[in-house]
Amino acid sequence: MPDTDRPEKEACGAKHMLCLEKVNVYYGEIHALKDVSLQVAEGSVVALCGDAGSGRSTCLKTIAGAILPQAGAILFRGRDIAGEQTEALGIVKVPEGRRIFANMTVLENLQVSVAGPLPEKYAERIEAVLQVFPSLRRKQRQTAGHLSGEEQQMLIIGRALLTAPALLLLDEPTHGLRPGCAAAILNCIPAIKALGVTILLAEQNLPLALSIADRCYVFAEGKITREGPAAELTAEMAGAGGS
């Protein structure tokens, strides 16, 4: 039988790097994602916002292939990748939590990030990471376990960037950080974008996410309840008195 969805899939691949089409995920009897549809344009920063348990992190895990959706499609450059391990495709997820080699230096943490023979341009990649995160450059000889919370998070993101991802999935990178430290993390996102990396970010702090995103999707109880360009949602919030 002909693939009647092929024209739509090809159109999505031409317009967007990533498309989710009516994705549904269950944890047993819990309906965690309900008909979630979203698009991520190449070279953009897209934020998934909402309260804890709203479905943002589940969405990222599903895109990364850790969870198989019960219905719907996940299209990466026009191909359905639902359930695949996606790092080989250039989709790299930075998980919540700070998993570092605490007894190694910052530079050693970066140098061990790629298994096997080092790519020819590995030194250039490390240099690019240190340009994105100047505080890591200043502390590259320091033991990673003595870094501040936000610097440890920068190191985790930096290690992911060494794989030269096409799409970077950031799951709650500011979790547990004070507001000023959280802003320091997200303020580095434009520099990551400038490396040619597309970013999909799960972030609970809506105003902070809107300040760096191009587009935003707001989740509640597993559904997308609001979406649009970040500038429009920011103006909407301002008109409603920030509510």
C-alpha cells in the first residue's frame, strides 16, 4: 500500500528539523503525553515549559528514544525515529542531574568525553566549549568536584557539545540552582546556538525560558496548552500582568 503520510512527512522534514505528530505515551495506566504535536526549526531554540510532572521531561525522553510512544510520530528530518537510539543521528540529550568525574579536573572531564580515537578536531571542540563557558576556561585545571553547581552543569553541557550534536536536548538544566545561577546557565544558550546547534529545552521557569527561546510550548497534565513565538507569549504575559 502507498504511504499516504509521505507528502506530509516530507513537508515536515523540509520545514523543520524535528516534528512530533500526536504523540501519546503511557506509564501503565497513566497517560503521560496526550496528542503532543510540536515543531523545532533548524537553528532555533525551543522551550518546553510547565510545572513539574506536566510532561516536559517525558517528551524529551521520548524524542531521545528512551520511551516508545504508544501512538504518533517523531520525525527527524522527515524520518520517523520513534523508539530509536538517537545519538548516532546527532540528537544528544543532557539529562537532569550533574554526572561528572568529581576527582578529575575540568579539562580531564572534557578529554574523556569521547570514546575511542579522538576526532581530528577534538582540540578545537574543547576550545569552542571553553569559549561558550568562560568560567570553565578559568578553572580548567581545577578538580570538577569543587566547581559550583552551575559550573558543574556547564561542564555536563560542554561534554555533550563535544559530540557535535545537531539537536541538543536539555532536560531541566537549571534544576536546584538559585535564580542568578539559573540565569547564568541559560544565558549561555545563544552562544551554543551560534555553534550551529539546535536546542530543545525543558525548563520550569517560563519567563527565564522565554528570554532566550525563539518559540515556546507550555505543558499541563501531559498536553500542550499554549504555544507560539517567545516574543508573543512574553507580550501576552505582560498584558496579563505576568499571570
